[in-house]
Amino acid sequence: MKYIKQPKRHIVLDDFEWRALVKGINEYRKQVIDEDGCVEVVNELLIKIIDAPTKKFKVMEVSK
């Protein structure tokens, strides 16, 4: 069996954006539960986002 190498994606979020993402996915999870759907994939995604490592970096502002 051959495995296809999947590309990984990295995004940069500030604290507000991260919280909004978690809240949005959690709201979607609640909708799936209300519709008696399977939430395993949504739970895995939510755990990945919550447990994602943080990395500090500097942002340089360029003046015109």
C-alpha cells in the first residue's frame, strides 16, 4: 500500500483570532450534535487547534 504525502498547513493567528476559531468550531460541533451527526472528526480538529504549539516571533513594521 502506498501512502500519499499530504502537505501540512501553518497559519498565524493572534489570540483573538485563535479564540474566534475555537468558538466557531465548537458552535459547529454543537450543530452537528443537535442533528445527531458524528462529531469525531470535529472533536479531533478541535483538539488539534487547542493543543497546537505556540511560537513567538517578531513582526517588523515598515514605514512609508
